[in-house]
Amino acid sequence: MVFYIDFWMLKPTLYSYKNPICYLPVYAEVQEPHVYLQSSHVEVTNLYVGVPTKATVTLINGTLLPTRFHWGTLLGRQASVCTARASPRHGTLGPSEERHISLELATHTQDELSDLALPCTVSGMKEPLVLGISGKPQGLQVAIAISMEGSDSSVPSTELWPGRLEELRLDFGSKVPLRTHVSCPLILTNRSPIQTPFTLKFEYFGSPQDSLNQKPSVPDMPPALLKTSRIREHLARREQLNFMESMLSHGKGAAFFPHISQGMLGAHQQLSIDISGYANMWGEYWDNLICTVGDLPPTVIPVHMAVVGCPISSRRTTYYTTDPLQKEPVIRFGTQVSGGNTVTRVLRLNNSSPCGERLMREAGAFPTHCATWRARLGGTLGLGEADGL
């Protein structure tokens, strides 16, 4: 028996040579594109201002039909201060396919995100899919630590920017020898993934800008001598002395300077910066170190240094005591016969400080007829002046 089936208007007809016409019932399911989001809302965590942060969303094809999709641009009241990018931005979903989409969000405000939406157009669907986005952006966080080892205050201080503020104090000590340099590290720790610039500047006793750009000159001597340890040590001392003099060239008696005055603080970076102090005049010095990081408000760190010692030194080659901080010249007159000729020694004094010094010199017990010598013991030594007695 042979059957012929004719599908017309979805009513199949069965033909037979010996039987009358009969009909067979047929059922069919017609599918339309249907794509949906596994979750219509995503909360972006660990979100920082200006730093792109990634999250994952899932597109699901609920049919057996290959379907194209395309992500649009951000919508909502806060869309102007945010940027979002979906990857891949467009493509084709296979039958019953689940596609993971990488969402990258960047914000330029610290306000909580609550009015953001990212549409996704699906071919064959009348309405686009809408992904709601929320999150709480965080700002820059920088910690400052000052290690005061070797000074009167050995307890480190810490400040967290912004939020909890503690008073920072940079104290070089109360017995800093004259014409020496002291240093202590200032540590900047970036506790956020935000790269930011920083600057360090002293209000009054900062070093001159020209002094930092000076380069040491090459000495005019044979190369063989430059290789000897004695010459290298001498050149190193001279270079250090020249550097100190250039730091103090403003004539204020003391100078503070950071070894790194400005730069970039990387994401989660810890940077240690040496802060040094120099002085060629005794006294107590106070200043403020202004530290500015990114768009955070500047912080002011008080700086203190008390310098001891005498800026008056002798130019005469003499013998000195064993005290390295206060070398006293010894003038030798030799053995003389009473009533003999007058023995004269010239003592030249040099004032290395930028201030005039009042001299009150004592020569021990003298006979009463030495009035001329006594008259010359008092006086004033001017700025950078040398006096011969």
C-alpha cells in the first residue's frame, strides 16, 4: 500500500488507492529568539576612583536558535562620571549557549553608584536586556611613617590619609654636631591601587634649587692618582663638604632637604625617602615639611633640629685634643729664657657660619705688664671673616 502525505495549511492529507481520504494531526513548536541574563544586577566590589575594575556577567541563550547580541552605552543619572566596557561587546550565541561577559567599570566619583544601567540589544527580541550596576568607590589611601631611630624620639609615628590623623613630628635631635648631616627616613605607603604624584617641600629652611643641580667637577690630576684609596677618600670628603656648602648657600644657618622632592607613588607601593639636615651655625631650628599626595589635602609635619658646637676654627696647623666635636688648638712657644726676646705666633681664626660671632678669648694668668695682649683678647668676628692675632 502506498501513502501520499500532502502538507497544506498545516493540515496533512493522507491518500490511499483503496481507502477514502483521511487526515493526520500534526503538532509543531515555533521558537523565537530568547536570551536572558543569569543575574540582571551586578555589584562591583573593590572599586577605586579612576581605576578600572572587572566583574563577570553571564548571557544565556534559552533557545536552539543562533542569536546575535550587542552591548550599548551606559545609561542613568551617574553615567556621565563612569565608563563601562563589555568584552566581547558583540557576538553570536549558539544554541543553548552560556557566554561569560567581562565587564570593566571605571568611576570618577566617590559617591555610591546606584543609578547605572548597561543595555544589551538581542536580534529578534523587541526589548533590550538591561544590566543594573552598583558599587561604592573608594579613594586614595596613603600612610606616612617617620622612623626616628638614633634621635631623642625613637618611637615611630604613623598617619593614614585620609581618615585617622595623628600628629607627625620630625625631630633630628637636640645635640646635632655642627657641620655634620643627619638623616631619617620618611616612608610613604600607598594602600590603594591608585597611582598618584607626590611633592615634599620645606617652608623656610629648604635647600636652594640650584644646589641640587650642581654636579661635582672632575679633578685635574693624573688618572693613576685617582685610583688610590687616599685620593678617593680625600675627593669624597671634599665632594661632601662642597655639597654641604651648596645646601647652606642661602645663609640661613641650616638647611633641610628630601633626597626625593617629587615623583610618582605607584599602586600599593612603599617608598622610603631620606630627609637630611645640615647646619653651619649653632642654635635651635624649627620648620614645617609640607607633604602633598595627589588630590588629598596637604599635611604639615613639624621639623626640629638643635645644633651644638662652635663655628670658629683655627687655620693654623696645631695639635688637637681627642674630642672629635671640639678640637682645641694648642699653640707652642717653645722653651724661652726669662727676659729674652718676644716670641710671636700668629693664630688665624675662621668663622664658617653666616652670622657674626662675639669673641671672648681668655689666655690664662698673665703678669700685669701684659696689658697690650689683654687688650686684644676681645672683639667680634664677622660673617665668614678670618682674624689674625
